[in-house]
Amino acid sequence: MKILNRSAIRPLRLCVCLALLGAATARVHAATITVSSTADSGAGTLRAALASAANGDTINATGVSGTITLTNGELLVTNNVSILGPGATNLAVNGNSPNSTNRVFHVGPGRTVTIAGLTITNGYATGIAPDSLGAGIYNDHSRLTVSNCAFAGNVSDNFGGGIAIAGDTSGSTTATVVNCTFRGNSAYFAGGGIYSGGDTNGNATLTVANCILNSNSAIYGSGIYNNGGYSGKAVLTVTNCVLSAGPSSVGGGIYNDGSFFGSATLRLVASTVTSNTGGGVYNDAYSGTATATVINCTLSGNSSDGFGGGINNAARPSGNAMLIVIASTLSSNSALYSGGGIYNAGNEAGRATVTISNTTFSGNSVDYYGGSIYNYAGDGTATVAIANSTLNRNSAGFSAGGIYNDGFSGGLATLDIGSTILNAGASGENITNDTGTIISRGYNLSSDGGAGSLTNTADQINTDPQLGPLQNNGGPTLTHAPLPGSPAIDRGKSFGSTTDQRGLPRPVDDGCLANASGGDGSDIGAVETQEACVNFALTGIARETNNIRISWKTYAGKSNVVERTAGVAGSFTNNFTLLTNIFTTGTTTNYLDVGAATNSPARYYRIRLVP
């Protein structure tokens, strides 16, 4: 037998090792798979790319345009991949409904997937769940990012017309949806645009930003349904979005559901919820916990054929519903029965709490009670705490165009109010108290008697607040600013707030006006006037030939401007024009020659401190 030389073996072993190392390296580096065809199957298609992709690969469809019509079922995503399209206006993936019953995309369990730059349309999800979840995209217990996509005409027989993310049944899911549009999608039960479910001991986290959800439909939550029911947990954040024209039985814009020992959390920021039926937002704690925070938002023109045109905050049996509204505007919302702006109810031993600050209620209406707010304890507890806010021209068919505080059914209804304007509308009192408790923190301003409950420090009753129209006075939302001479100016208290509804500083103390006793110079209501009078000290008036020189002293280091108007006598607000180089500014002393050649003496003048 021939014995091999050991030195001859080494090169062979080395070559084998290098070959194995090369193979391993090839698998580590992600590949880019190019889509070149809009056919549904075969070489170069999106379906073929998904079938051949490995974890970390990118499927690049940016070079094709037109429509991919599915004829071989849904597109199943079974690896961690990124799917990149050329833009929603350039490439559509069509589920081919009603010719077939195809969901468009199904993201398999445990995956991390990105889908961008596509229109996803005409998907149809039918049958028993999960087959009926997510007609456009079904995210099955995975991590999904969707950006720059359009969802249109997708239909689910159950949940999630556009997208359904499922973290139910002790599972978890996370999704981020950015710069997308959802139009004309529908779900029979919930989430016409988007459904997020962490129900049944599951966990779901959804972030939606810079999106438009318009004319989607469902029985519950035409825009978005956030489901943390049945001991589950669901967290939803919506930022800079528009949710509009959603026809729904309950929660046309957003339904936040923490029912049956579950927990649902909604954070709605810098968004507009408008023209939805079934109300704008429904925060539901049916034997569970539901928390909603609304910041810098506009809720307008929403309607309900029951309760809560703008927002319905409901705690039923033994549930806990918490609503916080900050620096927002609720306008022209309506409800058939109660709570045109907000309905707060603690039925069946439930606990319902609403905290409102720096917020405007304008032109909301109901056929019965509580044009702005209806606070109903039922046989539970219901609390509304409101500060630094403005309720203007809201109306009710029977009672309380402003706030109806109802403890009639044996529960505990509490209204806690401070530094707030209540200006009656065409019908209904500013406040109606029906066996509830009203706590005035003072500094409120009511155009009527305030139900005899506004008797604390510096409350003003039967006083016109003198407000301007609902308009853009700066900031992200529309507001009613106090007019010059309004009794709201400097007569309030900030209660710890450092900004007004617009985000401008509070308080701005006008040195020419006396503050209310114990107040801090804040204006009552949602808007803080930013221009303050400065006490200029007149130092002299000198008469010269054809001239009068007026001199004054102001604060060191501050500068002034002089303005002039040709207004009629007694009017100092008409057509003021800024004058430049007509007065001399010193460190602390300034003077104006009224009769100088450039300054007609038949004028009115004012001096203002430059901000």
C-alpha cells in the first residue's frame, strides 16, 4: 500500500477550507434581486423574486411601471426583505378583486419586512380569521414598515381593509406606516383603513405618521381600529395625519378599544380628524383600560347619531377611560343626543376622566344636552377638569350649550374648571349642573350666570368676553383671540401652564392693566395676548415754532417704534402705518417732533415696544 506524503495533504485541506469560507461569505452579504416584469409569475417577476429571496435581500422593482395583477393568489413574504417600488403613481400591485379573492401581501410570522413605493389595490380578504385579515397587507406577528404607498379599494370581510397587523393570541407585532394614503378601503367589522390587534393576551404597537386616510369604511373605526381587548395590549401613535370622511357606526376616525380587561393607548398629535360619521374618536374601556391623549389637533365637522360628535370617552362596567386634550380645537362637531364636542361617561361603575387645557370648543352642537361637553356619571364616576380654555358659541337643543354635568343617575359627576371662557351660543346655558359637583378654581369668565357655580376668586359672570372669530391667530390650530379691551386680558391664572394653545408664552403680563387678585397676569381662555402695554414715562412737551416735541423715557436697552394713523377721532386702530426715522432714540430717552415737515399734525400716534 502506498503511503501518502503528509506535506502533500496540506494544500488539499487548505483549498477545501478556503472554498467553504467563500461559500459562507456569499451567504452573509445581502443580494439585490431586480424585478423586470409586471407579469404575475415567471422570470423577473415580483412573485419569483420573493420565492428566491434570502434574509436581508432587497427586491428592487424601481425599474418597472404599470400594474402587476395577481392571478396566482397572495404574495407570500417568508424572509426578512425590503421591497422597493418606483412610487405609488408608477407601479400598482392589484389583488384582482372581484375576479379572484386574493389578499395582496401576506407577511409571514417572525419576519422583518419593508414595503415602499407601491399602490396596493383591489385586495380581498375573506373567510374565517386570519384569512379575512388585511386585504392589502396582512402582517402576521411580524415587524413591518410601509412607506410612500397608496392603498385603495381593498376589502376585508373582517378586520383591516388596507392593512391588518396581528399580534394577538399571546403574540406580538410592530408596524410603522409613513407617508401613505388610504382611500376607499373597507372592512366589514373594524379598521377600514388600518387594523392593529394585540387582543387575547397579545401585544401590538403601531405608528402612523404623515398619512391621509380618507373615505374608508367599517362598522368600528373606519380610519384606524386599535384593539387591545381580551387582556391584550395595543399602543397606537398617530402624528401629522388627516383622517376624514369615514362612515362608521362608532369611531369614524379612530376607535381605541381596551375592552375586556385589555389595555389600549392612543396618542394623537398634530393631526386633523374631520367629517367622519360615528364621531371622530372613540375611546372605549369596556371592562378594561383605554387611554387617549390628543395634542395640537383639530377635530371638526364630525357627527354622531348618538353621543360624542368629536370624542366619546366611555368607561363601562368597571372600566377606566382616560382622555387628555391639550392645545387642540374641537369645532362644528355634532351629536344627536349629548356631547357635541366631548361625551364623557362612567356607566356601570366605570371611571371616566377628561383633562382639558389650552383648548378651544367652537360651534359644536347637539339636539339635546351638552353642546361642548356632556359629563355623565351614570352609576359610576365621571370627571372633567378644564383650564385655560375657550368655549364659544356652542349650542344645545334642550340644555347646556357649554357643559352639562350630570350626576342624576346616582353616580359622581364632577366638573373642575378654572381660567376658562364660556360664551353662550344661540341656545343653551354655559353650564347646567344636574345633581353633580362643580369646583371653580376661579378666574373664569361667563357670558351668563354660570349656573350659580362660578363664585370663586375673580370669576366674572354675565360678562361679554369680547372674542374675535375662529381663525388662524398663529400656531397649528384655529383659535378665538380676545379683542382689545376684552375682560379676559390679564384677569386669569396659568395654573402651571407656560404656553397658550398656540405654543406662545403664558403669562404675558400687561403692565398697563391690573391683574385679578391672586392671578399671575395670564389671559383667561386658550389664547394669551402677546402684545403688552409698556408704561412710558412722559418727560416733557415743548412747544416750538410750528412744532411740538414730545419726549419720553422707556426701559433701558429696549427699542420703540412709532406708528401713525389718519383714523377718525376716538379711533386708534385704523390703518396704523409704521414710521421710520422720525423720532430720535437714546439709551432711555426718546423724542418725536409732531409738527415736523414729514409728520402731519392732523394724525394720531402710538408708541410700542419692539418685541
